[in-house]
Amino acid sequence: MRHIACITFDFDAISGWIARGMTSPSPISRGEFGPNVAVSRILALLKKYAVPASWYIPGHTLETYPDPCRQVCDAGHEIGHHGWTHRPPASLTREQEEEELVRANEQIKKLAGCYARGYRSPSWDLSPHSVELLLKHGFIYDSSMMGDDYTPYRVRQGDIIELEKPAVFGKETPLIEMPISWTLDDYPHFEFVRTPTVIQQGLMNANNVLANWLDDFMYLRDNLEWGVITYTFHPFVIGRGHRMMALEKLIQTLKEQGVVFMKLEDAAAEYQKRNPFKTG
Ligand SMILES: [Zn+2]
């Protein structure tokens, strides 16, 4: 039995608000809570429990907040790709998407010494070109899809999905999917967001959310011999007091349960070893 937990952070800082056109001082301040306050708290907590983590950092954050990004990298965590502007790829042309991939990847190389192995799309919405572009640019894994929960899988390319026809599925590619879900993401549970068209209520009791997060691990523990559970946090979301306490309880409890904490790239490598890609 081997149960792996990946603690991951999408370090959006202010880029998520900018991508939605929310550039007035209050949303900007909401985002800058991440680099200015939360990152050092989170790094201290990860250090206390010796938890290696994966951080998906948009190019905008890398270029705007170099010091906190350097601290994350120096602490030994994985630096993954999270777009440049935080616009979801599905909203970009192929050319724009590739430009963002390259531009942010150069910043990642400057910071970490090598290009990103892992990609997580802003807002978890890949475009029809993403898989091809990720393979072209040497990515090993993606972490933006929900087709499994505890078992990584190979990403398909070339699906034909039309309204009044049965779906035709494309071929598997070597790209490994490290699946995520909104339920294991702090953002929808905790953040109150009001736009002209949408109200996201958020503001959940952190202990109730923690209970769900732990139960999803208990299900893995009780039902699979090998598996990966991937949690997604945002510094500006999880970095508030009561949520930091929930994060600490999560890490403590997982540790007591004998979980193995890994960076997502290492968990992907372990999956690759257990399930080598077969062509044809
Ligand atoms: Zn993000």
C-alpha cells in the first residue's frame, strides 16, 4: 500500500483578478495578500512538517513578485507552469497560448534552472491546442482535468465532441494527467466573489471543508493499493488564519495516517514507472 498526497499551490497573486478585468485597488490588494503575507506563512508551515510541494506560478507573478517566487524555489519546491496572464487557454488563440507558454517558461527557467515539467491551466480550462503545445514544449504532465480522482492517466488528443453526435475519442498521448477537482480546491469553498453575472458564495466553515478533504483521503486509503490525492490551494485564499489552521490539521492528520508527501512531478514520475507509455 502506498498513498501519496500532493500539496499544490496556484500562486496567482494579482494575475487572476487582472485576467477578469478587476484592476481597481481592492481586488489588487486581495491578490497581493498572497505574495506579501501568505507565502511566508505557508513556506514556514511546509518547512515545519518537511512537506515538499508544487507551486504553479503565472508568468505575471514571476515577473511582478520575484522575491517571494525566489523564496518558494529556494525552499526546494517544484515550480510549475500556470500561464502568463492567467487567462484560460480555452479563451486564447493557438498563437496566444503558445506565446504565453514560452514567455512564462523562460521565466521559470531563469528562476529554477530548467523549464517546467508540469502545467496547470488557469481556471482549469484547456483549449483544443493545449495537449499538442504541451507535448511540443516538453511537458511531462498536466494537472487541469478531472477524469479520475486518485489514479493518474494519459491525456487524449483529437476528441471530436459534437452536440448531436456520439463522441469520438482521440488517441492517448504520453502526457500524464495528474487529476484535480474543484472539491479539493480551496477557492470555490472559501472565496466570496461578486461579478455582474455571478455570485460565488464561498466563506465556508474551514473545519467542514477540512472534513471533506480528509474523507477523500480516507476513501483512497481504504479502497486503493496505490494512489495520489492532489490538493490545490491559493496563497491568498488559504493564507488567512482559520484556513491556515485547517491546512495544518490536514497535514498533521495525513502524516499520522502514513501518507507520503510528494511533489506532483515526482508522483507523475512514479506513475510513469509503474505504467510505462505504450504506443499504438
Ligand atoms: Zn490560478
